[in-house]
Amino acid sequence: MRALWTYLSSPTWRLKQADTNGDGALSQDEIKAMVMKRMVRRGE
């Protein structure tokens, strides 16, 4: 379970999740959406 948590909290996993169209590159919109999600999570 600890290994899974470590993976899910890693920057690599977050970047893969941000790539919503699966092309392997992050667009400006995908980066903005990722940043906004992090800001919302930190505000909780």
C-alpha cells in the first residue's frame, strides 16, 4: 500500500494524469488545469 501511495503522490504520476489527450506532451491548457487542481486541493 505504501508503494502505491508513493507512486500516486509522485510528480510523474501527476504529469501522466494531466496529459488528458494521451499524446505524451502537455499543452498549455493541460498544464493550467493541473495547476488549478493542485491549488484547489491545497485550499481544502
